[in-house]
Amino acid sequence: MTLPLMNLVLALIWVTVSGSFSLVNLVFGFCLGALSLLLVREHVGAVGYLSRTRRILSLLLLFIRELLMSAWRVARVVCRPTIDVRPGIFAYPLTVDRDLEIALLANLITLTPGTLSVDVSADRRTLYVHALDCSDPDGARRDIADGFERKILEAFR
Amino acid sequence: MRSVILRATAPYLTALMVLFSIFVLLRGHNEPGGGFIGGLIAASAFAIYGIACGVASVRQAMHFHPLAIAGAGLMLAVLSGCLSIPLERPFLTGLWAFPAVLGGDVGLSTPMFFDIGVYLVVVGSISAIALALEEEDS
Amino acid sequence: MATPGLSPELLTAATLTAPVRLANYLVALPVVVPLLFASGLLMMRGRLRWQPAVAIAGMTVLLVINLLLLRRVASEGPQVMMMGAWKPPFGIAFTADRLGVLFACAAAVVALACTIHAAATVSLQERRYGFFPFLFVMIGGVSGAFLTGDLFNLYVWFEVLLIGSFGLIVLGSEHRQLDGATKYCFLNLIATTFFLVATGLVYGLFGTLNMADIAMKARSMEPNGEVVTIATLMLVAFGMKAAAFPLNNWLPASYHTPRFVVSALFAGLLTKVGVYALIRVLLMLFPAERGGLSMVVAGVAAATMIVGALGALAQSDLRRFLNYLVIAGIGTILAGLALPLPLSSEPTAGPLQAGLSGAIFYAVHSMVVMTALYLAASLMTRRADSASLHEIGGLWRSSPLLAAVTLVLLIAVSGLPPFSGFWPKLMLVQAMIGGGMGWLAAVILLSGFLQTIACARLFALAFWRPAPAVDRGTDEPGAMAAAGVRAAAVSIARVMAEGRSEPSMLPLLVLALLAVAIGLWPQGLASLTGAAAGGILDPAGYHLSVFGGAS
Amino acid sequence: MSLETFAAGFLDIALDVSFAILGFAFLATLLRIYRGPTLPDRVIGLDMLTAIAIGFIAVIGIDTGYTLYVDIAIALGLVGFLATVAFARFILARGGGDDEEKAS
Amino acid sequence: MMGSDTRFLLILALPFLAAALAPILFRRLPAIAAAGLALFPAAAFAILLSALAPVAGGTAILAGFNWIPELGIHFSVRLDGLSLVFALLITGIGTLIVLYAGAYLGQHRDRGRFFAFILLFMGAMLGLVLADDLATLFVFWEMTSVTSFLLIGFDHEREAARRAAIQALAITGGGGLALLAGFLTIREVAGLGSMTQILASGEALRMTAAYPAILILVLCGAFTKSAQMPFHVWLPNAMEAPTPVSAYLHSATMVKAGVYLLLRLNPALGGTALWETILPAFGSVTLVGGALLALRASDLKMVLAYTTVASLGLLVMLIGAGSQEAVAAAVLYLIAHSLFKGGLFMVAGSIDHGAGTRDIERLGGLRAAMPLTFAAALLCALSMGGVTPLVGFLAKETIYHALVEGDAASALLLIAAVAGNALMFAAAFLVALAPFVGDRPGAIAHPHEGPPALWLAPLVLGGLGLAAGLFAPAFHAAFSVPMASSAAGRPVAIDIGIAPHINLPFALSLATIAIGIVLYLTASRLRRALVRGLEAIGWGPDRGFDQMMRGLLRGAFGITRILQNGRLDIYITVTFTVIALAVWLPMTLTGTLPAVPVMPHLRFYEWMVLALILIGIFAVVRAKNRLTAIVSLGIQGFAVALLFMLLGAPDLSFTQFMVETLSVVVLALVMTRLRLSPSDHRPWREMLPDVALAVAGGAGIGLFLLRLTQRPFDNALSDFFTAYSRTIAHGRNIVNVIIVDFRGVDTMGEIAVVMTTGLAILALIGIRVIRRDGAPAAVSPAAPAAGEARP
Amino acid sequence: MEAALAFVVGMLFAVAIYLLLSEHIIRMLLGLVLLGNGVNLLIFAAGRASAVAPPIIPVDADVPSAVTANPLPQALILTAIVISFSFFAFLLVLAYRVYQDLGTDDTDRMRLAEPEDDDLPPLGY
Amino acid sequence: MAGAIILILAALLSLTGSIFVAIAAIGLLRLPDLYTRMHAASKAGTVGSGMMLIALALVSAGSAEALRAIAAVLFFILTAPISAHLLAKAAHAAGYRLWPGSVLNEMPALDVAPMPPDAGDGMVGSPDAQESDGGAAAPHGAPPQIAPRGAA
Ligand code: NA
Ligand code: NA
């Protein structure tokens, strides 16, 4: 039984025992389950699970920050008296190769400032990204590689 | 639709939506929702799944022919009405049982089965249409 | 199962607690059984070869249930089931009175006949795409419409039967069918939509949807324009469903386009549901308002009869011919609804009841006979390889039994004695004369006369005349093309008529025998329709059966 | 003026302003949908519309106190997503070409 | 006066039984089938004979049962002098006809059917004359129309036969419908349901205000059936039928039905000025006209047919003459006619059988080859010519006797009678003498006498005519007096014998015969003259019938084309016009217009949502292309959903959002796949009617709704639901509880719709017709859109 | 509110009728959708629209604390929405198939069931 | 006190959210081609409506609705990039060209196989009937030039 599943089972047991089937209670039960797993982490091998959870959370935080930034920058572009954009599509060579990771990366890129994943090449080696400001494609590629892609590799490998 | 991005995420989205649809279905008796809306959400989920991963995957996921599911839904709804026959109650009388295990407000009832029937009909029928149109296209 | 925590007082305040026996379930089963069979057959998509047998069994069960219900209603009066046990008028009442059950029985007979006919003729592909489920959904909707005692629920059943009919009318997807279906679907949908409008307005006016409740409230409410307007809207909506002139266009535009057996089914069921609703709503719910509409109904009836008869004369295609006979029949039925309410204090007496009784009788006759005629047309087309009066012929010699049966049916549909069409016509004419609408009686007879001529022509051309020789094998390109088109038309005609295998004559024979039997022994049916008409004009019994004395 | 009454008043005003801004956004989106010029432009507009409607529902939910309207918003998000996917699927299948330029 | 005997119900069953047996019998025992079938009418005849004595004593035998109590209809028979003689003629001649037909048809492949039809007809006819109840009578009346349709069309492969059958059905069946109206009027205004009641009612019918209507309706029935001019055309055309049919239908039966009815109703309806004007007028014209037309014809059967028309005219004229004696004359002539005309038709058939032609011009010298037929012919012709001692003489004497005593009007009738009789005399001998005397044309190769039945049957009928004359007193006592008494409604004495009395009637008889001989001798010339004359006119009711039928068909076609023009937009226009009228007319006629509403107090976002709906719907209309229209539709739908939310309907809003989105998606998906032309932007002029109709409809519905909502509202239903939603149905969402519990049946229907929709759409997509001929789109090529060049 | 609703309903009906009168199936379909919405609002208005509280009973009560919007019309409309959506979907696919097979969405040019060049019936017998 | 702060926070969030939505709408209107417009819609729009939902969650804090509002926001964030990506991919594959003012395009013109002509699925009809909303004026496989508005 994998750990997340065990965590869920714990949550369900909690819900049943406490007699309330509300979502809040389920989430509460999940947290309690995680806590109890934390307590017994050495014996059930939960170390990886928990630290990965932490890294995923950190990815999430990064993402929310980027999202807000993205919206803000777009807002600025849009609200200037004259629209000043230099858009274009650049190719980004992918390091990640699992489908889910590619998808995650692409989605995160879409949500970051001024970039939008248009497509993945058929061989899954290249991600085509549309950027509002495409004057420095190499810089953009570097930002992605050091930002989201690295975080993803950390969280899922 | 051949998109790695969609294909990788669609199963999760679909699962999430189906889960949500069941949630909407089951709480319909007390809050906005119910079988029809739940069914629509589930059908939307299957539609997205179909667009992402192909009609065949959806058919495999649903296991039964969507219309058979719809038929089963109608049958369930009608039979839940017929459950009153042995109890000498009129057709479609709401029968409730509150099994002690769960306690509280949650009960098993014929209206619930009826609503599940509605849900199945909508899921089956709308999915069938969506799949047929999708197949027609490709 | 227990329902803990409920105080008995609460329960008795809101629900009916009397036990409901299986016999009481007869009211609900005519709807439940078709829906169960429809869903079951849908789940049987893999076993197409079994479907006909299952369908025939289902229709037989339905017929038996309806007959049992009829017996019960005839002996004990209207039967009621309050769905969900909720007290009237809050729950949906299923109320089987004589009118409804009579129609339901006729519908079941028709459906069974068509099912047997279809068993041999509907191709595997059409089975796969739901012929039998459509059939059951439609008959379920029809039964529901006949038995429900709730206005909005009536709307729902209308839609159920409509979607069933949509399925049937497009099944096969011939080009002509698609054209016909387009017209059929749009116009019918508009009609049901305005029925819904009227229903919503009824709710807005009376605050109730239960028919017995509406009937009583309408009678106690002082006359007002709102009710008149709503009644007129109802007249329009149901008049359209019934294919009354000038709202009859959808019928001749479409009934000849689907499979023959589907045409037969439609002819037997669809317009009659409109007629039923007209009777139920105009005569039972809004009788006083209908009084003002009396002349309108009479005019519509007369025009419908004449348009139908003339239309029949004008056609060369067998089924388009029959389409107009259906319309003429509708006009005849409407005539029975045209008489004004008698001024005397006794509402059940008089020509109106006689006319209404005749109208109901005629409707039952028309269901049986028109269905049979379309089935006969199917066999004629198959055997003569054409459905056109220009081309068909020689059947008198080649198919004597078919000829005899068709003859009986044509006589019946013309309203000539001694078959089923004569008695209701007699009742109607008598009622019109008695009710001071002699001119309408004259129109009934005139329309009957024109129909007689039309039927005689059909018989002479299709049966007596030797089959016109079809010139084949000429070298002219035009003639070749014409022959090719003709061959294609023949093959399509055959497909539409029968599919591959020869259908059984049995349903046709049974329906014709029914027409003969009704003609020779009309007393049973006449007394039923008389009582049904009485129940409509004086709905106290209906009301009592729903509300059980307390309202 | 207590903080509570200020907060309530402020919220009311904020909500009204939100309504107004949403209305403006709505009109702007409509204009884009009307203009096109291409099908994808319109689809983007529709997507935007669902976002606006969700915002609207949220604001109404706050305003009336019927927070259960959030479920409607969720459903809307779901079908909005479905709509966009379907349109994208369709644009892909249909191929390019769009003479709606003339129409704008 | 009255007795009751159920035996007489049995005789009604006999012909029908025989009809049912006929096809089987001819398949199993073809040799004796005809003879076997003849036993049935013979048995009926025998039973009827047993009633002769009591009926002659003035008793009316009644029998029957309550057939349709709900409608007050009895299945009852009345056997009195009138009906008994008719019944005897029908069964007696019927027996002979069956025998004759057995010989005449030989090995005809359809003889099983033929006998079934003729026996059915016999049963119908028997029922017609025996029936007491009006409705029962009418049933049999129309049955004779239908069975005669089948008999006349028996030779169905010839168009003329089919035409004649349709014509006969149209005229006699149509007249029958008028008769039905007449009967039902009698039932309604006088409460009389049977002949017995009518006969007992005395003056009642004549006194009602509806009398003229009743009379005219009844006469319509009688005249069409009895071939009064101008309804006579069907009768000669009915000669398309095999000769036994002609002999039967036109002697004793079908055509006499109308006469029977007039005789039967004479006591109740007769004696009025109207009666005594209409009947003689039609009768005399028919008499003379029919007789003249008889001389024009050269086909033996046609000659006889027109003389039948003439005879019917004579009968009607006599019934209308009003006196008892005229009734007596009618009765005598009726019996005589039945015998001689039946015989002569059979003779004509035998000649046809033996000589191969029926054309007078080509017949002659058959005397030697067909002596027995000749004898039969002479007997019948003499009777028809009114030569003593045959029964025809008695009839003619009585006719003249009855007419000479009348007033000036009678004198006209007398002249008509003499003229008609003289012409018929000539016709009689043209049929009975001309083919047998003179030289035999070479074209007739081997004339021969047929099988015995072919000459025996006419001989028997001729012989009966002779016997009736010879034993006149007994004949009167048994037949004519009871019959005439029934017809007159009081005892009638008839004492005429074969011995000539020297008086005016006798002189007229002699004159008739003299003129008749002259006519006979000049027949060919007369015929040519008549033919020329009629050709000069160039039109007759028979052609008129064709013109009427064609006109009817063309007219029906034209009207149907206009009403059912195949254009959906017109159908929908009609529909909405009716709907708009249905809202506006009652609303304005009853003054149900709403009060001017006060401006509603709404929050501004509510206004916004309302405005949004309006923007959406107008954008749908005005959209320049369809995608914009769809999106506008979606906007409108969203706005409606928001409105539902604002109005406290979260479930509705929920559903509306989802459904609207799905609608737009599906609509766009499907529509952009269709490469449709841009939306229809018609010129204003064309749109204006649509706009007007739309505005009328919309305004009507809106105003009415406003009016309705201004009334107080009874919220009992929802109060109930609110009160018990949680307490009994355990649900907090009242709407959902209504859907799954309070009104679960609605939802059951609804999901049936949803399920079926899925199936139907699958059927639409799944089943396609593969065109083998590869035909292009089968769109009507006649209606290309403007500016399009179609291949 | 009813007055405003009645106005909107009238508008919806008018536009729906106008669209249904056009000859093109697709426009007619749009009309049907509008008609459906019009009817729904009509039913809603017929059940009166004064209170705006959703007809949902609070967790801790047996009946709603305040007057709620009339739930019955809502239930009726819900049924009607579903039904009209079903019919809409069906008609849409029908229109699609019509277009595929007949090559047009112009009902004026769909003359197969009732051809324009219909023959007179046989005038003989 | 806490209640008041929550209310003020909710008010601010709803204001900000609506402003974001408005900005997205403006972007939708003003940006030169559909690819750039997608930036506005998929980011600002999602953020805006998300903020308003969070405001709702704050107001109904502690209830199940609050939780669902958060879940809704997460869902939107999950789906927004996917739908943007799909649209962009589809548009690109379908042949909608970039704005001429674009500075770079490293993506091959057609990354999808040429689509079969979609009129070939059994549709019958005269050629003139094929001119339509969609307008298949250009031959398939060779996507037509789309002149963006900005260049016109
Ligand atoms: Na987005
Ligand atoms: Na979205």
C-alpha cells in the first residue's frame, strides 16, 4: 500500500469514527493521518513521502507567486497607452521526459509572466513557448530551466 | 486530440470531475445539485477524457455501452418506485432507512436511488451523444 | 422499512396512509411496464435477435394490464393512485377514468399489432438503433398521457411520446424521412411548447396542477378572461397535436416518410393523444370557456373534415392518401366536441354527451382502423412494388385476403355500415342534429361521402385495375434513366414497407376483425364511451375519486 | 463609526464597484466576441466570459449571503473548461481558414 | 294485429351464411355449388311463404332483439304485406338468379367470390325490406350500395366496370347518407326509431317543422337508389356487371329499394302537397326520359336498363299520385316488373351466351336455335307490354284507372304514362322479338340453347307472370292487396282481372299497344334519330359525372397544394398566426388587458442582467454570421441563468449554466461543420410580416403574463412542499425534493426523454443510407436559392 | 419583478418567433432555444417572483426561516429545461444529418417528402 | 474585530479581482493577435475570478462553501493553462499565423499531419453551399494567410 493511499485510509477511518462526513472533517482527518504518519515515519518509510510533500508545497508556492506576477505584468502591458509587445514563439529544449512532468512544466510556464506553452514536439524533446516579450529567448529559456523545471525535478525525482 | 499536455492531465481532471459529480449528486437532496447536474458534470468529464485520450479509452473506462448505462438508470429509477409495491405504498413513495452504522443525517432512501437513476441516465445518454459526435468527426 | 422520527400526525396530515394493493397498481403499470421494457431492451443491445420476442411479450403484458384496468374502471369507477402517497392535490395523481383507460386499451392493441408486424420487418440495424425501445418509450408516454391526472405531468408524457416518435420517424435516415422528420419535429415541438406555456399560465391562475382540482376551481371561479385565453391556448396546442385544420400541416408532411409500421403506429396513437387532451382539458377542465369556443371548434372540425377528405382525393401515394384520412377522422372527432353546453341545470344530459360519446367511439375506431390501413398499405406496397396509385394494381387477384381485409377497412374508415366507423358517425350526426348544428351534421356526411369516393377509387385502382405494365429495356437514355429511378424507387419503397422478410398478416387480420366486431356488436363500446362522456361532463365522480370526498 | 459598520459599508461599496467593473469587463469581452475576427478569438472571449460570470457569482454570493452559489461557479468552471477544450478540438479538426475578417 | 316470430330473424341469416360458404363450396364441390347455394334463398323463400296467410290476414309479424341499447337501436324485422312481397321477390328471384348464374358463369375463375357477393347483396336487400328499426334499415341500405359496388365492378379488369362501380357507389351511397340524415332527423325531432312507430304515428311527422327537410333527405336516398333522373346514370352503366347481376339488381332488388322506402313511408310522409309534387315530377320525367333512352340503345341489356329507369319513374310517379288506387297500381306494376324484367335480363344473358352478341342490330333469327328462350322472352315481353292475360296487363289497367280519375295534373301524368308505356312496349319487343325473328345474320355462327338453368329461370319468371294474371283474384288476395294496404296505410281493395272492360283505361291500353307497335316497327330509324339528337346535345349526366369527378380531383389537388405546400416556413407562419390570434382575440374580446405596471425597484445588477438578456437576444437576431449568433445565444443563456440565481433559484441557475454552455458548444461544433451560407439578411419588406407576427405573438404573451401576475396567487402547493420537505421527505433542498419525491413521476418521464434522446441521436448518426446509384443531393432542383447556378 | 419578467418574456417570445419564421433550420434552432428560455421565465413569473431566498432549509431547522422563492415553478422549469435541451440536441443533430444528406439547411429547398412537382392523382378509374 | 477584518479583506479581494478581470478584458480588446490575447485571458482572467472566489471563501469562512471555493480556485488554476495551451496549439496547427510584428517563430508551421478535408465526410451539396461561416475557401493542407488586425 502506498503512503498517500494509507494517508487517505487513515482520513476515512477518522471520518467514520468521528461520525461526520463533511469535507472539512475529511481534510482534518487527512492532516491527522499525515501527522500520525510523521510520528511513525521511520518504520513505514514515510520520509520520502513527507519531504516530497514539502517540495511539492514549495513548488506550489512558487507557482502562486509567479501567477500573481504574471497577471500583474500582463495588466501593465495592457494598460499602457500604446501596446508595446514583441511577441514570438521560441523553442525550449526539455529536460523532463515524463508526460506528467512535461504537462506540469508546460502549465506552469503558461501561468508565468508573458509566456504560454503552445505545443510539445512529437518527440517530446522540445516545448514551443509563445512569449509576449521574445526579444531575449535565451534568457527566457534559462529562467525556465532554473525555475520551474528544476523545482519539478526536485519534487518528483 | 494529440496533446501530451492534455493527455497527461486529462485522466486526473476526469477523475476529479467524476468525484465532484458524485458529490453533487449525493448532496442534491439538501443543497443545490442532484442527479441531473451531477450527470452533466460526469458526462462533461467523459467528454474531456474522450477528447484527450480518444473515444476508445472512454468506452473502455465506462465498460458498458453508454446507452446501456442510461437504460440501467431508467430502470433503477423506475424500480426504486416499484420498491413500494411489497410495502403496499403507492408508486414512487419515498422510503427511508437510517442504518445505525452511520448515524446522523445520512440515510438510504428510494429518492436517492431515484436520483442515482437520473444521474446514470444523464451520464449515459449525454456521453453516448458526445462519443457519437466525436467518432463521427474522426 | 421504518421511518423513524416522524410523528403520525405529521404523516396523516400530508400523506395517504391507506395500503395500496397490487390491483391498485394497475393504474401505474401501463406506464411503468413500457418504461421498464424500454430500458431493458436498451440494455439488451447485444441480443438483437431476442428483441422482437421480448417486445411482443411486453406489449402483450401491457395489453393485459390495460384490459384488467378497463374491467376494474368499468365496474368500480375511476381508479386513482397518488404517486408518492402525497395527498391531493400536492402529489401527482394517476387517475384512470373510462375515457383514459379506453384510449389506453386501444393504444395497447395498436401497439401490439404494430410490434408483431415490426417483429418480422425491422432490420437488425434498426433494432440496434432502438426501434423497440422507441416503441416502448412512445407507448409509455401515450399511456402516461392517458392516465395522468396532473396537467404538468401530462406535458411530460407528451414529451416522452414525442421523443419516442422522433426516434421512430428518423430511424432509417432515408432522405425523404429526414425532410419529413424536420417538419414533424419542429411543428410538434412548437405545439408542446405552447402546451407548456398554457400549463404554466394555469398554474399562475389556479395555483394548482391537479386536473380534478383545476376542474373544480374553474367551476367555482367567476368567469374571467384569463381562463378563456388559457383555454384558447390549450385548444391551439392540442388542436395542433390532433392535426386540426389549419394546424394540420405537420401530419401530411411527415407521416408517409418513415417505415410503414411506424406510420401505422403514429396514425393510431399520436393524433389521438391530442384529441384525448382536447377532451380532457376543454371539456372537463374549462367547460364554460369552451362554450364560447363552441363555434370555433365547430368551424375547425368542419374545415378539418373537408380538408382531410379533399386531401385524400388529391393524393397518388398510398400513405399520403391515408394521412389525409387520419385528418378527416380528426375533424369528425372534433365535431363531437363542438356542441355548446346545454343550458339546463343537468349537465350530463343532451346531445353534447351523445356527441362526445360518438367522438370517443370514433377515436377508438380510428386508432384501430387507421393503424390497420397503414399496415395494409405496407403489404400492398410490398406486393405491388409501388406505393403510387399511378403504378400499383392487380392486387385483387394476387392477394385476395389482403384485398378482403383492406376492403373491410376502407368501408369502415368511410363510415359505412356495418363496420366500426358507422356507429360513431351515426352518434355524431344524431347529436349534431339534436344539438341544433345540422350544418355540421351535413359536413360530417359530406366528408364521409368524399372519403367514400376516395376509398372506392383507391380500391378500384390498387386492387381491381390490372397492374400497369412497366416498360423496361428501351434503349433511349431517358427511358433507361427513368427505369433506373423507378427501380431505385421500388427498392426504397420495399425497404420502407417491409425490410426483408414478409410480415405476418395476423395483426392486420386481428385489427380488421376488431373493426368488424365493433361494427356488429357496438353495444359494449358504446356504453363505455357513453359513460366516459358522462364522466367528462360531470367530473364530480372524477373529483371524488381523487380527493376521496374531502377537498 | 465602528470597524464593523465601516467594514460592512466598505464591503457594500466594494461589491457595487466590483459589479460595475465586471459589467465593464463583460461589455469589453462582448465586443471582442462580436469583432472576432477569428474563431479562436471568439473562443478566448467565451472563456473570458465564464471567468467573468464566476466572478459575478462570487460577488453576488458575498452580497446576498447565499454562499452556496459557489457550487454554481464550480460547475461553470467545469463546463467552461469543457467548452474551451471542445472548441480547440474543433479548430484543430477543421483546419484553418476563416473569412470572418470581412464580418468584423 | 301483431305477432312475433323469431323464425324471420333466421331467414336473414341464411343468405349471409350462404355467402360465407360460397368460396369454400366452389373450391371443394364446384359441381353442385350453385345448386347447393340456391337452397339457402329457397329455404328463406319457403319460410316466408309460411307467413303468407297471417300477413294476408293483416297481421304484421315483428321479431328482434335489443341490439344497441346505448343508442336505442333494435335489430328488428317487420313482416307485413309490403315487406313480405318484397322479401318473397328477393328470395324467389334470388333463388333463380343463383341457379342461372351457376350456369351463366360456367367455369369462371372468380365465381366463388361472385356468389359470395351476390348472396351478401341478397342478405342486405332482404334486411333492407325486413328491417323495422330505422338504423338497422340504414345499415342494410348501405350494405346494398357496397355489395353492388363489388358486383358491378366484378369484371374488374375493364375500366368501364370500375367506373360504373364507383359511380353506383357514389350516387347510391351518397344518397344513402342523405337518407341517414333524414332518419336521424326523424329520430331526433319525432322520437320515432322504427317503421312500426312511424306507421303508428299518424300525422306526427307531417306536422313537424322539419318535415320538408326530412322529406327531401329521404327522397334523396330513395331517388338515387331508384335511379330517378338525373341520378339514373349509374343504372345503365351498371350493365357492366355480369348479366345475372343486372337481372337481379334491376328487377326486384337494388333499384326497388327506393321504391320500397317510398311505399313504406307513404302513410307517414305522403299525402302532402310537397310529396304529390316532387314525386310525380321526378317520376314522370324519368319515365318518359328513360323510355326514350331505351329506344336509343342497341345493346339488349342497355335497352332493358333504360326501361328499368322508366319503370322506376312510373312507380315513383304513381306513389306520388296520392290516391289509394295509384298505390295499388304501383304495387301491381312493381310485382309485374320484378317478374318480367328479371326474366328479360336473363333472356338477354342467354342470347349473349348463345349468340355471342347483345347488339340488336346484329341479332336476328334465333327462334329456331333457342326456342325455349324465345318462349320465355315472349312471356316476359307480353307482360311488359301490358298484354292480357299477363300480370303486366293488370298493372297497366290499374295505372290508367288510377290516373284517369284525377285532376288536371293527373292528366299530364296520364299522358306521360301512356307515352312511357308505349315506348316500353316497343322496347320489350325489341328485346324479346327482334333477336328471334327475321333472318339470322351470318356473324352468329352457332347459336344454341344454353344449359337448362339459362332458359328455365326466365321461363319460370315469365310463367309466374302468366299465372299471376290467370289467377288474378288469388294473386290479389295473397300478394297485391296486403302489400298495397301496407303501403297505403289502410285496407285497399284490388279486383282487377284479366278480362278487359270496355272503358277509358282499356282504350288507353289499346292506344298504348298501337303506338308501341308503330314504335317497334320504326325502331331503327327512331334510334338513329335519337342518337343524332343526343349527339347534338353532346352532354348528359353521365359525362357530367366524369366532369364532376375530374373537377373534384383537380379541385382537391389544387386546394391541397395551396394548404399543404411543402414549405415549413409557411406552416410555421400559419401556426404562429393562429397562436397570436389565440392570445389576442380572447384577451381583447373579454377585456383582459393588464393594468399599467409600476416601475419595479431593482438593484442595478438586476437591471444589468435583464439588459444583458435583451442584448443577447437582439444580438442573436442581428448577428452578421452564425458564430456570432451562437455566442450571443450563449450570452443570453448565461444572463438567464444569472437571473435565476438572483431570483433565488440556485438549482435552476446551476442547470441553466451547464445546459446553456453545452448547447453552445454542441451548436458551434455541429454548425461550423456545416458549410452554410451566411445568415439570411433579407430586405426589410420581406422581413416585415415576420417581424409583425413576432411582435404580435411576443406582446400578446407578455401582456397576458403581466395580467395574470397581477392577480392574487394561491401558493398552497409550495407551502405544502415547504412544510413537509424536511419533516417527511428528509430533504433540505425543496426543489430537489419536489423533483425526486413530491413530483418524481415528472422526473421519471424526463429521464425517459433524456435516455431516448441519446438513442435517437445515435440512430441519426449511426444509420446512413448508402446510395447505390450515387445520386447527388436529392434536393428539389426546382427551388434554387436566388443567384445560384445549380448544375 | 413580474412586470420586468413579463417584458423579457415577451421579448424572448417575439425574437424566438421571428427566428422560427426564418427558413433556415439553424436559425430556427436558435429560435427554439430562445423559446425555451422564454417559457421557463414565463413559468417562473407565473409562480410569482417576490422572494429571492433560495428554497433551501437551513441545517438546523425544519422549515425555512424566511419566505423563500416559490420552489414548485423551479422544479417544473428544471424538468422543462432538461427536456428542451434534449430536444434541442436532437434537432441539432437532425439538422446536421439533413445538411449532410440533403445539402441544405434551407427548409424551402427541402421538398422530398412533398415534392413540388407532385402529379395529379390518376384521373381515370 | 476579526470579522470586520475579514470583511475588509474580502472587499479588497473582490475589488482587486474585478480589476484583474477588467484588465484581462481590456487586454482581450487591445492586444494585436489571438496568441497575445490568450496571455491576458488565461492569466489575468483566472487570477481575477479566483480572487473573488477567495473573497467569498473568506466571507463564509469555516463553512463547507469556503472549502469548495478554494477547491474551485485550484481547479481553475489547474485548467486555465490547459485550455490556453489547447487553444494556442489548435490555432497554430490550424494555420492561424502570428502577428507580423512578432519577432521570432521557432515553431514549424505544421506540427500536425495535414487534416483530411472535412467536407469529405459524406457531405453532399453544391459547391456554392460550401461557402460558409467557416468558409473553406482555402485548400486544405495549405492554411490560408491570416492578416491580423494590427497589420491592417
Ligand atoms: Na483561462
Ligand atoms: Na477557464
